[in-house]
Amino acid sequence: MTLPATPSFRLEGRRALVTGASKGIGRAGAVALAAAGAEVVLAARTLSEMEKTVAELAAAGHRAKAARLDVTDRTAVRALVSGEGPFDILLNNAGTNIRESFLDVTDASLDALLQLNVAAMFVTAQAVAQGMVAAGKAGSILNLSSINGHVSGANRTVYTATKHAVEGMTKAMAFELGPKGIRVNAIAPGFVETPLTTPVLTDPKFRERVVRAMPLGRVMQVEDIMGAIVFLASDASRMVTGTSLVIDGGHLTH
């Protein structure tokens, strides 16, 4: 009897674009993809931080380059994808949160979060998918969501709305792009210790509440997301599309 072969988690021969790659989950995702064999383009507004990461990756024998990019600049996004693509993988990670109560949300905050977390993510995914289709490539697009794409929380009404939009956009993209061999999934982390969350996690009472909400009993680190990124980018998930992989230490179990 012939034993079944496990599909590969390796990414040799594939090119990946990671947005918001200067720090946090984006940086960790770029490292994970490069370590799995992909050639990675790290894109963000802060070039110096990415260049340090690229140098460390090169020293470890991995292939990567850095590109300065403001993902809210649609012309710049399309130019980068046209110039550096076509890509096989997109980690659509750039995003932010502005913590304000619903009654105090300003127009500036509303516009900024919708522009970055929804419109920029849409445009980036569209540009990469267009490049894949034009080149006749199958591929994998990973949209960074959040547990707030599934539930809500205090002082994050707009953020929750944007992440629910990411979840819906992911499903719609997967439905349309599936026949072209392009898979689209969301990754929905809980509280991960990153530069974005550090200001609130430094409050001992808030950190205690976060830990208490996680059955696994600790605040997550970026390393806890890296394996999922490689899985969803690789052939190991070749029939996974239109889904959201929640990584939250069990937060949503109660």
C-alpha cells in the first residue's frame, strides 16, 4: 500500500510581499516566510527598521529586500506590485487601531482606520491578485484580521467594524478568486505583544484581564502566529480558502 504524502510546508521558488513589515506581526511573518524558503519583499513606511531585518535574514542565508511603502497611497501600491511582482504570496498585514469610545470617535480616527484597515488592504490584495492572474499563477493571500473580526470590545467600535470588513472581504475574494487557483484566508489573532499593543499591555490590570481571558494563560508573542502564516501560505493548506484562522489562546471559547 502506498502511504499518503504530506503536502509541503516549504516555499522555495515562491515570492512573497509582506506589508507593515517593519515590526510586530508583519516583521515576524516576513521572517517566517523567508525561513520557509520564499523570497520576501518587506514593505512599510520605515525603511531603516526593515533594512536591519533584511540584513539579519541575509546573514542567515535567506532572501529578502526592503521597500518603502505607504499602503494608503494607491498609486504607490500598484507601482510596487507591478515593479516587484508577480507574487505568489501576500501577507496583507498593515493596519492599526485607535482606541476611543464610540461616543468620542472623531472623523479623523474614523477616516484613518477605514482607509488603512479596509481600503488599503483591498487595494493591495487586488493589485497582487491581478498580477497573479496576469501571470497565470496560483497563489495565497493572507489578510490580517483580529478576534475583533468575530467579537467586539470596549473602545474599539471602528476597529471592530474594519476587522469585520476584512473577514467579509476575505470570504468574497476567496469565492471569486478560487476558480483562478488563488486562495484567500484571514488570520485573526487575539492579544499579541507588539509595538501596537504594548501601550495597553503595560497596564498591569489590563494585562491581567487579557491573561485571565485566555485559557492557555499568557499573552501571545509574534512567534505564536508565525507557523500559521507558513501553513496558510504553503501547499499544506492547499484546500483551505475563505476561512479565518483564529489564534487567541482560547479567548473565544467563553
